[in-house]
Amino acid sequence: MNARSLLQRWFGRGWLSLGYLFLYLPIVVLVVFSFNSSRQDMVWSGFSTQWYGALANDAEIINGFGLSLKIAVMSACSAVTLGSFAAFVLDRYKRFTGRMLFSGMASAPLVMPEVIIGLSLLLMLVAVQKMFGFPERGMFTIWIGHTLLGMAYAAVVVQSRLQEMSPALQEAAMDLGCKPHQVFFLVTLPNITQALASAWLLTFTLSLDDVVLSAFLSGPGSSTMPIVIFSRARLGLDPRVNAVATLTILVVSIGVIVSSLLMARAERRRMAQVAAAAKA
Amino acid sequence: MSALKRPSSLGRRFVIAVPFAWLALAFLAPFLIVLHLSFTDMDPAGGFGSLTTYVDGVLNIKVKLSNYLFLAQDELYVLTYLSSLKYAAITTVLCLVIGYPFAYFMARARPAIRPTLMMLVMLPFWTSFLLRIYAWKGILANQGILNHLLLSLGVIGEPLHMMNTSFSLVIGMVYAYLPFMILPLYANLVKMDLRYLEAASDLGATPLQAFWRVTVPLSKSGIIAGAMLVFIPAVGEYVIPELLGGPGTLMIGKVLWDEFFTNNDWPLASAVTVVVILLILVPMAVFNKYKAQQPAEGRA
């Protein structure tokens, strides 16, 4: 190996290491300082788990977490359903009136600043409420907002899987006499379950994490956990927030690692089945 | 094939109508209401003014441009729009400068470790954005970790003031948006046919020349996707300027928030929103065109 390519290799490793350091530094800081005994922030003064204890008595955060969890489950389900519809439309129907508008609307929430989505949605919901006396701002309105945001992400994940899928599979099913809905339930759906699962997890965490949309759409008494954390973070540093962070990181890491292991296993099994089928 | 393209047209209509109706109601209609509201007066009773009044059998339509005139004449708003664009542009450039080599080295790593490298980029993205931004407060504060470190190393004599400046704002923005730059770039670079580089080298190009004249132009669509995924949301960012920015870092997302929640001026907040949408309309169109071409790469 000559000197130049060796240099290049080490430069590459260095760049990647620094990049990962940058990405993980704040996470490490949150975890380490959640065990700090002093309230005086960011000066290490000894190991303690007192902030976890304080968390257990923090009704605001616990209630917020319960609400966030409910909304996240609900909006992940609705977002994945609507997102799959959208992905299906974008993948299958190349020509229909308003396709441009449709694809624009389906992907815009990916990049549209959340303040704008939140404000617009809130103003509409207020107008609807004036006309019909419904809906009150609260869990329901936050759910609508998170569904809108999550749907765009779910559509991207599901659509990329639909694209990888060979059309021959569906054609074969149709040749064998399947009706379109049978093709969908017997062929397409089993093939995209993995994508649906990752889309569900993604929209679930998006909802659990969202602060801007929730702040616009929440009403009195419906503060989600991010809203509670955000209002404390604005005031300054709060070691209980570090404890929340550490717990979230723990749960998410376990969830992501377990689910990616499961998915890798499912993928291997699928490949093995395909290979076996090809041989037979 | 034709059977696949044309399933029962009733089913097809239903499949299109469900998400279309939802998007029209939850996404398009709100913007039309905002547009409408931006041309009205503030209703002293709180809530909505109306463009049309129906008095004595005469329909009156009154379009107020005063909100927009106010925005154009008030120096603070003009400066805030410019400063938001400036910070979004700085963030995009820095993300590209850091993210391009990062994605490049990821894509050229051994295939066996690529999925792990990829998961390591995604993992912070799965943990709370809010909490990760909050952590930077502790790192950059006057009594924070970075100052402690630099003081104890003797690099500086007294704590640097980093929090609530444009420095802390840019750090936070680059940090939050870097994965959005890396992922589409990686998706693009990993698919590149390396034989082009061999061909370039056979034709006498040095590795550096090959990089600038082959690799970079081939990854153009990845660069555009990444830049749009960073720039557009960065223009209207609220949480980062609120937590890490200061009095000197004007951002339109924050002004919009204050106008709405503190001043309760809904028509003016609507006008501010409409102007932000106009500012990001061209980048949005670019993004959408790119998405239509290569939807699988835009994986955010």
C-alpha cells in the first residue's frame, strides 16, 4: 500500500471519528450528567441517582409522558395507514388529475418548517371549531397534526419498498386469477410488512419527540412531555431533564437495536426462502 | 401489465381519494385560511376578521394589504427575513462541507461495516431532537463543559462567551441538520459506479482531479437533495434559536411564534407565514422535482 492511499485511509477514519464524536457528544453529556449529584450544572461533583428519584415524583412529566405515549401510538397507526395509501398512489398511479398537487402535498411536510404547519393547522381548527363547536384543542388536535407530519415520512419509507418490489409478483398473482384487492392483501402487503414496521417506529418516535406542532395544537391541560421539557429547557438547565433524556435514550437504543436485529433476521430468512424457491 | 395498471376503477378512485382528501383538508385548506386571514384586520374580540361583509343586500369585499405593508416597511421584519436566510445558508454550507466527506468515506468503507456506520448516523436521529439541542446548552455555557475543558488545558485564560450567540445557534443548527445532509449524499455515493474513477485514472487524472471532475458532478442530485432537506426547514427553525440563540440572532420562526403567542396578532402572524412560504417556494419546487425523479433517495 503506498503512502498516499494510507494517508487517505487515515484521513477518512479521522473524519468519520470526528463526525461521530460531534453527533454523539451531546448524548454522552446528557447521560453522564444525569448522574451528577450537584444541582450546579455541568460541574461534576459525584455520582448520584437523586434526579431519577425526583423524576418519579414529578407529576407534570409523568402525565406528559402518558399523554405523549397515547398520541404517539394513535398517530403512528393513522400516519402509517394514510402514508401507505399515499405511497401506493405515488408508486402505482402515474397519471391522474392532480397528481402533481398530490405528490407535492405528500412530501411538503418533510421539509416545511413546523412553525408554519402548526400555525396554519391551528388557525383552521379554530375556524372549524367556531363553525361546529368542535374540536377542542387537546389530544385530538395534536393527533391530527402528528398524523399529517408522520404520513409524509411513512409514505417515503413505504414507497421506497414498493419500488424495490418486482411487479412480476403482482402480475403472476393476477394471472393466477387474483382480484386486485386479493393481490394487495395476499401479495403486496406481506411483502411490505417490514417497511410498515419501520414506518410505524419512525412516526411513533417523531410524534413522541415533537414539540412545535404540539405546542400550537395543545390546549390547557394537554401538555405532552416535550412541551413540559421545552418549557423547562427555556428557563435553564434542569438535571431532571437529563434523567428523562437518559431513560429515553436507553429505551430508544434498546428498541432500535432489537428491531434492527429482528429485521435483519427476517430479511435473511426471506432471502433464504427466495433462494430455496429459485432452486426448487 | 395492462391489467395491473387498470384495476377496477372504483377501487382505484377510492385509493386515490382517501389520502388526497386528507391532504386537502389537513394541509391545503389551512394554507388557504392563512392566506385569507393575512388580508384581514385583527378582530378585537380575538379570532377572525372577514374579507366579505353582506350589508343591505350588498356584498362588500375588503382586502387589507396593511399587514404586508407593515412587514415591508418595518425594518425589523425585513432584517429578520434576511437573517433567517443567512443562517439557513450558513448551516447548509457547513453541513455540506462536513457531511460530504463524511458520506464519501462512509460509502467507500468496507461493505460489511457500512450498515453499522449508517445505523450510527440514524441512531441520534431516533433519540429526542429537543433533548440533544438542550444538551448543547450545558456544553457551551459560560460554566459549561467546553469552557471547563479549555480552561483546564490552559488554552484560554477566562471562559469564552459562546451561549446565546450566533456561534451557538450555528453549532446547534449544523448539529441538528447534519444527518439530513449525510443520508441522501450517502445513498447517492454508495451507488456510484467506481469504474468511472478507474477510467478517469486511466485517462491520466490524479485522484483529486477525478474526485472534483467525476465524483462530485455524479453526486449532484444527492447534493441538491441534502441541501434542500437542510435549507428549507432551517429557514423557519424555531426550537434551536429559542434554546441556543440570543438577542442578536434574529430568526423568523421565533418572531412568528412571538407574534402569535405573545401578541396574539393572528392576521400579522398569517402575513409573516405567507411571506415565509413565498421565500421557500422555489427551494420547495426544486425539492419536489428531485423527489419525483428519485424518490428512493430522499429517505429522510
